[in-house]
Amino acid sequence: MSIALLFLDGVGIGSIKNELNPFTQFQSKYFTLFSDGGNSRCAYDGIIIPTNPFLDVEGLPQSATGQTAIFTGINASKEMGRHVSGFPTPTLRKIIAEHSIMLQLKKIGLKSTFANGYTPQYFERSQQFWSASTWVMKAAEVPFRWLDDINNDKAVSPDLTNEFIVQRGLGNVQIRTAKKAGEIIGTLLEENDFVLYEHPFSDKIGHEKNMEAAIDDIKKLDGFLAGLLSSTDLSKHTILLTSDHGNIEDLSIDTHTKNNVPTIVWGKQREYLVSKISSLLDITPTIVSSFQFSVSG
């Protein structure tokens, strides 16, 4: 059994009555639940869990603390006394270094990988602008994947299709479909116990209040999930998707929202994960325990 954790930045569960919710403008096969209606079941027998992103701290949930909580199971907002935006601070990096999900899995003899392919330019910037996922890998000394891995179908770009890399002149890669990106994650599941993938663009689009880009992003995510779920043996593997806070689901504002986020679970350990997850704090401990549950069960 292997597990993939798909992290989408800035995706909440918004209102079905909100015309500025892109999920009402494009009928996704996967993001079918709304705060005031819809369906908690989605394609490929997925179950959507409304998940609390607040971490028992007042204010709008933010990326640095939310992602640290997802990837460690530690209440980062309480540790900081507030929600922290952007990239992990030194205190948050220390939490990740000690409690990274990949480190926890390594300690019980499991192999993890990060599916995103890096460009050399990424590491030219200051460490204060490194993502939480990068620190998660470093904590467990997991090897990075690079542009060559993207070209060899062994890694996926953050935007799924490689267009971002090409448009920014960051490397020589071929444009691919989002469906193909999903199939690559499926292949990595066969080679690893745990696969993490991060898609940061939904949060950026939400801040820009760009409906056209939002609908295009949702279409890409639908294609990506179709590729992954159709190419994965769901009787053997588990797919879990979650987010750190709401944003893209309400384009009437350019800030994060107070909405719950969707955690969607497919596959072998679906019922077990659904029974354990209600908060971002539950993601890492539930994934770790599900491996133990799989062995004992």
C-alpha cells in the first residue's frame, strides 16, 4: 500500500449561491461539496471531508502555519500565537525539522518522495523563501527531483502542465497535459510508500480574483485527478487531497476566507482516513497511523 498526499494551496469550500465562486461556474467531478449544498461524494468513490483550518486560533488561516500543521501534525498557529503567512519562519522550520511527515515515515522504514520538479533558480533565492514542503524533504534527507526528471516523466511541475516553467524561461521542458501529470504521480506511487505533490497556483489566482484563470485551474485539477485516479489501483493505494485555507472559492475578495477546506480521500484506506480527519492537525498522524493500521488490519 502507498499513499499520495496532494496539497492544493488556498482552496476552500464556498457557497453554491456565490456567483464569484469558480466551482459554481465549472462543474468539477471532484470538488462537488459546497458550504450550503452539493455532494460529499465525488468521482471514483471519493469522500469529501469539510476540514477545519483554524487550528484553534482567531483570525484568517494562513499558509506558513497551515502548511506546517498539515505536514507535521503540530499546531503551528498555537506555537506562534497567531496565523503566519508566506513561508516558514525559523520557529516553523524547527517544528518541521523535528516532526516532518517524511521524517516520521522514514523512522518506521518507509520511503517517501516529493513529486514536484525543482529548477536550479529555486535555490538561488534566500532560504526564507523556501516552501514548507522543501523543509519537509530536507528534514528526512529526501532527494530532490529536477527538470530532467520532469522531462523523463519522473516529476511534475507545480502548475501541472509545465507552462509556468516555459513562460518564465526557467528551463527546457515540454508542455504536457494535466492528465499526464496525474499518471506520473500514479507511477511514483508504485515506486514509493508516500508521495507528496504541491500545487500552489490556486492561492495565487485567488489573490488575483481572476475568474478565467480560476476556471482554467480547476479544469487542470480535474484532468490531473482523472489521470491519477484512472491509472492507480485504488484497491491497493490511497489518495488524499487537502488544502491549508480558503481563497480561490470566493473571488469577491482578494484575501483568504473563513471557510473549511476540502479533504478528499480515495482508495484502499478511505474509510479509515475519513473516520480520523476533521482538522488540518489530523492529516500527518492519520497518514502515519494508516500504514500501521494497514499492517495490523
